[in-house]
Amino acid sequence: MSVSPEALKASDTPPVAASPVVQALWHTAHGEWDAAHVLVQDDKSAEAAWVHAHLHRVEGDLRNAAYWYNRAGKPVNEASLDAEWTALVQALA
């Protein structure tokens, strides 16, 4: 399933056919941090770890975010949260 960042933000409900990682990004865009975290916290994939890192940046826990970036094999992101979210959707959706 491919969805644009704009479409994901505009949707009233998470995309049912999307992966849990993309659903987590929908919840993130709609201010539902806990729901997003539940979807990625036990997923061992690099993609989930990348979203998990972003979520900890959102909450301001940069030390925990750095751990999850490492698990994802990604450098710590220093772009704005919006720019990183958009990059995540473009890469994973």
C-alpha cells in the first residue's frame, strides 16, 4: 500500500490495509502517541525501530530515541519532527 504524507494526515481513520508501522505513523500525525507506540514497541523490524525512534523524539526522550535509531541502523535525526515524519511516510508507506 502506498500513501502520501498528505493523504495519511487527511484521513479520518488509520488505513486498515496498511502495515502496523504505517498505522503508527497515522496515529502519530493525529496526536495519538500511545496508540502509535503500542503498534511498534514489540516489532523487531528496523522499520518499526525507526518509527519508535521518532516517537521518542516527539516525547522529548532523546536518549531513548538514540537507542532506537541505532536499532534501526539510522543516524540520529536532527531535522524537524514534521520533516522526519514526512520522510518516514515516504520511505515506509
